[in-house]
Amino acid sequence: MTTTVVKALGTREPWRYALFRLLRLLMVALAITAFLFRHEIETALHPVIIDGEWGEFVRAERDGIVVSASGQKVRECGWVKTEFFLGARGYLSSYMKDARHLDEPMVRDQGVHYWSEIFLPISRSAFEDGFVYADSIHDCGGRLVRSHFLN
């Protein structure tokens, strides 16, 4: 049957057929890649929190420091947690399990938000060196979306 189709299409058609198969293969590969990296794509293109900035040093605590931060919420999704890391984003870093928001949790709409008290189990000099970042995780209709919140 393939021979009949090729004869019917003429001498140029085998190239078109091969090109069509190649394009179809590339589309399938692109779809699989998009599916496998959908969380990273959503983080990059459609985050919940943007323009996050560390604020100021508030006070020293026994086991660390308290700082402030701000950011703009641009999507209506429920907050799940914030993860804090010591290190540089994309390089070797350590998850700080004892870091946490000291403010009472509250439901917030879209807009600019300010967190006056975030505890970090590090020294003030480590904070001021700038190697601390945080990711905010939100529930967006059953999907967990990670936003690169504070860099």
C-alpha cells in the first residue's frame, strides 16, 4: 500500500511524507517534555507570588534572626507552605526546616503583601551575605504550584 501511496503522490511526495512524520515525532516529543516539566513551566510562566524581596533585619533570636519580606500575590490560590533555603538558587543549598513565618496565617487576596516576622535559623551576617532564598507553595485547584518567592 505504501508503494501505491508514493506513486499516487508523485516524486516529491516521499519527502513531504518523511517531513510530516518528523514533525509529528517532534510534536510528540514536545508534548512529553511539556508534561514532564509542567511544574517548572508553571513556576516560570505563571507563578502565584512575584516580586518577592527580603526586607530588613528585625531582631536577633537565640537560635537565629527575624527578618521581614514582601511580595505580590497575582493568583487566587491557597497558601500551603513556604520553604526557606541557605545557598544560591540553582546551586548547592540546604533546606532550613526550622525557618518559619512567625506572623499568624491569614487568607489573603491578590495584591502586595508584607510579612513582618520570618524566623531564619542563621546568623545576621549569613543573611546579609544574600545567600538565602525561599519558595512559596500554593494550592491552585488541586495542583501544587511553586513560586520562586524570595531570591
